[in-house]
Amino acid sequence: MQPWQLWLSNNGCVTTMLSTLFNRSWAKVLIETLTRHGVRHICIAPGSRSTPLTLAASTHHALVCHTHFDERGLGHLALGLAKASRQPVAVIVTSGTAAANLYPAVIEASLTGEKLIMLTADRPPELIDCGANQAIRQPGLFSAFAGRRVDLPRPSADISARWLVCTLDEALSAPEAGAVHINCPFAEPLYGPDAEAPDEWSQALGDWWHSKQPWLAVSRSEGYAEVLNEQADWAQWRERKGVIIAGRIPVEQGARLAAWAERLGWPLIGDVLSQTGQPLPFADLWLAHPDARRLLQQAELVIQFGGSLTGKRLLQWQEQCRPREFWLVDPLPGRLDPAHHRGRRIIAPIGGWLDRHPAISRTPWAEALTDYVAVARRHISLGLADRLGEAQMAHRINELLPEKGGVFIGNSLTVRLVDALAQLPMGYPVYGNRGASGIDGLLSTAAGVARAGNKPLLVLVGDLSTLYDLNALALFRHNAAPVAIVVINNDGGQIFSMLPTPESMRERFYVMPQRIEFRHAAALFGLHYRQPDNMVDLCECINQVWSQAAEGAATLIELKVAPHEGAEVFSQLVAGMAGL
């Protein structure tokens, strides 16, 4: 007797058997379609209603499956995988609040452009709005934050497999950045044996099963857009005085942009996520000097590549600058310019735009800016005592970076200190969640980066960020390459020490010190743990991580620093620079 015949004899219901098998067939076609659009990683949370999708994904030879018990962390894990792999990543969750927990990752992807495909299992229509368990209205759950949305019907043999693949192909080929939400209702039964023989419904797709192409190839006219993005007057503008601002741009474009700006003789002010090597580092300090700002006022054209600027002084200068024209180049849609400059919003890939707008060799017009950089460098060296602190660590981060690896930098005070006090290597992969700039999911995103890159990774996060995503430490128990998680424990959200928050309420309602140590958290999740007490010990700890065996658990390195020192030192450096 065949397994399905034995199962049928035990359950005695042909309709039940056929429903189970068809759920599986429907899910197999869906998952197979994802692989035709570049999906290689799929993140799965436990759940019953998502069983057909989970089983289809787990048995697909082309997919790497990742699991996590926390759906919010799972969404950010997928985000990190997409950041590092530059490929779309799929997520499978069950119905109800499990789906809602993906919201933060969907929002971040909508702002930074990673392609996430959210497969949310759902109850069938007859179980919605009637008091059924774990049933909510899921269609449109992510609102405008999902670039595309597909609300599938309950699986039915009356709907052809060709409709299913065409519908999915059209949505997955859409140019919109961010997440695609595919809501997938399944009626019970969800469990039962797999079909051993191909079913007539799915085999109607014929030799599609043996190809690697989508059923429906959606072609869009990219050439016309590229012609529109070419600036006919570029030959005249490149002869003038210009300034380049580099925001968040792909790692492979950082060195190209830096060389392009150098050839033009234009100063380049690079953000921490610009990958440009920041030719004029410490901008958040030297932009506080009035003479440096006056020099930059001579610029006739400012071109910004990428959005999400970090430094406060750079943001202020970007807002206040009044060149003859302001151009912003980025492949993502939207204005991306909170200062609303008059000028040109050019939606184009940065590399392609540089190809169409060659530089000519010209003498630098703002060489004096290098003098302000030198002053800032000396000012930082004199202002930072030779002890263990978050400002000191940010300034010396280059000594901690793994060779041929990457770094993930958390939000709040951490990223601001690195942006202001460090000069990261040109073309070195730097990752962060600077779209919505939240602290939720930072460790989970870093775990995704580590898994997709399979390279050593340094992770810098604050104590509240770590607490907020503590479950994500479970994702670091097994790594293909060494990972060092540096938790800067300054006892709360010390970014609020730099803001004009009411002093009498600052500790209780803003900073929220927790008076904790992460030693036990590392032990709970089976991670290695170190707590250095000086810079020499910190460097030694980090170097030991990079020299350890490739596979194994991550090392959590806790830096206990004076609560307000980092914010205070930074504020003093900025104030002092203005008077030099």
C-alpha cells in the first residue's frame, strides 16, 4: 500500500486528501516561481497555517532556508541577507500578529531599496471577521510600505497554474523598491503526505518546470529613462565649482565616485555609509568652522549621490547651501531631499550615471578644506584621552576591522560617533539600517549580513539596541566566518544627553538606564564573552576573534563606558572646533 493510500485509509476522507495535496501543489508552484526571480535565501518562522509554504521551501534544492522563532527578527534577518547578497529574499510566516511583526523590516526596506518578498499565510475568507482563532484582516496589512501587493485566493483547481505564475511574475518584476507582500490563504487540512506523482494541475505548466526562466518575462523600457537621466549641459557644469555629497551608496560605487570627484577637482564630503573612504573625514567637526562653510559657499553646483545623511553639521550645510543648482542622483524613487532644493532629481543607478557623465581633469578649487581636516584630526587627538571610551573606539575603528570583511554599525550615538570621528577605508563594506534609523532589529539585520557574506563581520551596537533585539543573539550561534559583536554599554540611550531634553526627566523618560551586564545573555545563547577594560585589551580581543577557526559561535564583547562621556566628549569637540 502506498503512503498516501495508508493515510487515506486511516482518515477515510477523499476530499480531505485532495485538499491537502492541492495546498502542497499550489505552494510548490509559488515557491518555484520565486526562484525564477533570483530568490536564493528564504527565512521561515514556525507556524501551522504556513505549512504548505514551509514544506515547499524546505524541499527545494535551490534555496537556503533560515529559521528564527521571532518574526520581527526574522524580517530583519531577511533584510540583512538582502543587503549583503544584493538579491531578493523571501520570508514565510503564519497568520495573525506573526505577519504584523514583519512591519518594521518592510518599512526599512521601503526606504533603503532591498527587495523582500513577504509570504504571509492566512485563514481562508470564511474564517475572517467571525471570531476564528488567529484570524485578522491581512490584505493590505503593510499599506503603502509594500511596493507591490498580491492577495491570492484560496488554492483551487478551478484557477489555472498559469494564472498563478503570471500574477506572481508580474508582481515580482515590478521596479518598485522594497517589499512585495503576497498574502496566501490556505484552508485546512494542512498536513498529510506529499503527492508522489506529478499532478495534472501543476503539470499544465509543461517544460517550465525544467527551465530557469519566469513564465511571463516582463520587459520594461529602461533605455528611455536612461536617456532622460543624461544631463545635456553636463559639459558646461563640470567646468564650474562643484561639491559632491555622498550618502548611502553601494559598496562597488564608492571608489568610483571618489575617483570621479578627485578628477573633477571637487571636494567630496562622504557619509559613514558612502563607501568612498571619506576623502575629507571628520566633516561633522570641520563643518562647524565658519571659514570652512564660507569656502563651500562658492560652489555653483552641488551633486548629492544617495540619501540618508548622518552627520548633523553636514545635514545643516546641505539644508543651508544655495548653489545655482542642486542635483540628487539615486536609483530609489522619491525626492530624498528634506531641504527641498530647487534643482534636479535624477532617478538613475549611480554607476550608470557616472558612465554617462565623464569627469575632466581639473585643479582642485577648495584645497584649503584639507587644512581644516588636519586641524580637526589634531583636535580629535588632543581631545580624546588614551582610555577606553565610545568616542575613542569610534576614532580607532580601523584598528578593529577584519581583513576582507565588513562592519555593521548600529544607530543612535554609535553611528554618529563613527561618522564624525573615523575615516573608514575606501570600498570597505559598511552596513547599517539608516532608512528609518530605528534600533529595532539591528542585531537581526547584522546576522543576515553575516550569513549572506560569509566573511568576518564586526558589529557595533549600543546597549538598548541589544536589549531591544536580544532574541537575535540566537542567530549568531553558528557562523561560517568569525563575528565580533561589540556592545557599547553606556547605560542607556545617551544620544538624548546631546539633545535639549528636559533635564529633570531625561534619565527616567529618555535615557532609561538599565544597570545591566550582557555576560549572562551571551551564556544564555551559547556565545563567547569578553569584557576588556582598556583599548589594548579591546584590540587583543578583536584580533583573537579574527584569528579563530572560521566556523563557530560569535563573540560578544561588552564595552562598559562612563554613561555620559561619549556624548559629552563629542559635544566638546564640536564646540572647540568652531573656535579654532
